[in-house]
Amino acid sequence: MEIVEAAHENPDVSIIMPLRDFEKMMAGRLSATAAFIAGKLKIRGDMALALKLQSLIKSSPR
């Protein structure tokens, strides 16, 4: 899996959210599920691939 912040001609998945909310999510103060339900996290493309975000967040150093 490759994470890139840039325009791509044909991305498999795009995850869109405000930086402040992303920082909270990475710090463990906001779950991806809660952000999605609240409309703070938008997903375009392969939802299954986007769900892998949870495991990346859990394994990232805080």
C-alpha cells in the first residue's frame, strides 16, 4: 500500500478530511468510524481498501 498526498489520475481510494481531524485520528482522539459517521471523513473509491486505514492507525506510533 502506498499513501500519497497528491492528485492522481486514477486512485484506488481517496480519503478526504480536514487536517485537524486527521491529526486527532492519528493521535487516537478520534476514531475513523466516528469521523465517517459525523461526515468529517469522506471516502471515494474502494471502501475495503479504505477500511485498512484502521489497522494503519492502530499500528502507527503516537
